[in-house]
Amino acid sequence: MRRPMETSAYFKLNVEAKSTIALAFSGDGEYCASTHGDHTVKVVDFDSKEVVSTLVGQSRTPWTVKFHPTDPDIVASGCLGFEARVWNCTTQICLRKAEFNRAI
């Protein structure tokens, strides 16, 4: 069973990350993913509070992020640039990209 996280603990992000827009937790509670004004998605190890992946490639700021319900290595994000992406967090590779006619 996981220990409760201290209420005063913070994740360390680089200055370029700017604002945090959205946050999602993996189904196993090991990771959280957050979207940022620098057009990235950052995946953080919840226990160590270290960034383990920075997913780069969204054309605009991602406004939504979700983990796959059973595979914590897979994350989906959608941005203001009318695109959605599916990522492998371990390899930091975009597995799929789809374009839409409005912001995601």
C-alpha cells in the first residue's frame, strides 16, 4: 500500500514549463502527467517527484492529458493546435497523431 504524500511536497519543473494546465494520474498511482505552456507533457514519478519523461511535439499548448486505463506507459494529450497525440512515456515517442477541426 502506498504511503500518503506529504502535503508540502512539490514536483520540480524547469522554468520553461510555464503554467500547468492539466494533470492526470496513472491507474497504478505511480505517475502523474501534466501539460504546460511550453507545449510539453511532463510525466513525473509520484514517489521521487522527478520528471521521468518530457513529451515534445504538440504544435500548441496541450489542454488535456489522460493515461491509458491499464498501461501507465501510454498517455494521450490534446492541444489548442487541433491535434491529439498518443505517446509512449518510456521511449518518449509519439505513437499516433490525429488532427481535428477544433481545439482538443
